[in-house]
Amino acid sequence: MSSPRLFANAETPAVFDASPIINLAGTQMARRILQLLPHTLLVPVEVQEDLRRGVANGHSDSVFLDDLISDGTVQLVEMGAVAKLHFETLVTGSAQESLDDGEAATIACALEREAIAVIDEAKATRICRMRHADLELVSTTALLLHEKTEDAIGPDSIAECLFGALQAARMRVPIELLPQVVERLGPDLVLQCNSLPKSVRDSKQNAPQVTIRGEDR
């Protein structure tokens, strides 16, 4: 699902789920990338709570998020009345048709604020497309591949960001963006990314060699 307002309409907020925060942390350039966005960047309280639960398993992503909140890069928000109604419908139902609190709160807040939802999970994306077709969704991959991001930090850095997110955070790449990711990484890096589909990594024929500004990646 495309997001025509990404980078284009500064008045549109962007609401982040936990996975994009984790994936961006893996790039080692998260703050710089987020500061490129002209939008008000929001994170629901439920997402913060999701990340804090990971501390017991040795994950430090909640600390990273707290730093982003402290320096004003992102704002922590609570659901309003409209968002709470959407939230209840998203967390209710069978396991296949319901979402966890963080995902549901991200979508609900985006709907309430007519915002862009930055979310990576396949099930959450599927449910959004079925129930809220007008909601603008952006994946971490789409954000990294956006021409505005690449213009600002350069194609070599984009390749490094993609590699970091795939290795450190096991970023999920939407199937329609796999060719672009493979192109930017080149075969050697593709083969090192176990989070990419096995079919992509099986042979170098699936990951054609690409030259990025004279550097063979």
C-alpha cells in the first residue's frame, strides 16, 4: 500500500509500531533517518510497553525508544475515544484476525489522527488492507528505500542500513520490495541475511550483482 503523503505532507503525523523502531535501531542511523521526516512522529504508549517487556529477554530497544522520546525525536501518545473504539475491534477475535496491543494501538491512533501508520508485521498489514483500505501504511523497508532518504544519506549508506536492519533486527521485507532490496545489497550481502526468504538467498542467480556508485557490493 503506497503512502503519497510520506515526506510530502508535513501536517500528516506518522505513528510508529514497535518493529519499525527495532528495525531502525538496527540500521545504526535511526535518529538521522527519523529527523529527515517532516512529520510529527508518534509512538503509542502500548508500543512503549511492548518494548519494555523485551527488557527481561535482554533487549534494549525500549531504552533506545526512551532516548528518542527524551530528545523530542518522537512523541509518546495515548489513544483518544475514537482510537479506543478501533483498538477494541482490532484486539478482539481469533488469533488469525486479531492483533497484539502495540500493533492495534498503532493502527487505531493512525486512524484517529488520519495519520500514516509505520508498521511491518504481515498480519497487521493484511488486516489493515481488509478493514481499513484507506489507511496509509509504510514499512521500514519502504522508508529506507524512499528517494528522499537515499538522496539524504546516499545509496551506499542505504545498503548498510538495509543490511543492519536485516541482520540485527531480522527486518521483514514486503515481497513487492524484495527486488529493490536485493539490488541495493548485492549477492554477497544478500547471502548473509538469513531473515530474507530462502529462495532469495539460495543462489547468486537470485541476487544479481549490482554496482552502487562505483563500489561493487
